[in-house]
Amino acid sequence: MAESLALLGLASNILSFIEFGHRVVKETQCVRDSLHGTTVEAHELELIVEDVEKSNEMMIRENNAQANVQAKLSPAELRIISMVV
């Protein structure tokens, strides 16, 4: 009885190894066939990161422009702006 359970465990481990190998080969083929040299998911993440970086740079530039404008305003104009905001 114990021998049959050991054989069942061995067969299960072999099937798991074959499945893992199949997944590795499949992902490798996807990377090889892709235009960007990465998986689709990795490329999408790269695009998202680039968009976030561009948005961040744009916000920094806008904040710097606002700071420059506010530096040129008189104290009375700054009080008016603070009442509006």
C-alpha cells in the first residue's frame, strides 16, 4: 500500500515538473516572438511607468510656473488668491 502511494507522489511530482517546463517554454516563445523583447504584461507596465513619469514632470513644471508667478505678485494679490483658493 505504501509503495503505491509513493508511486502516486512520484507521478504527481513528474507531472508538476512537466507542467512547469511547458510554461517556461511557452513564455520564452512569447518573449521571442514579441516586438519589444518582453512579455506583453511587462511592456504594458513600462508604458504605464512612462506615462506616470511624464505626468509627474508636467505637474512639477506647472508647480514651478505657479511659484514663479506668485513670487512676482504683491502681498495684496497673494491675499486675494488665498481667499479664492
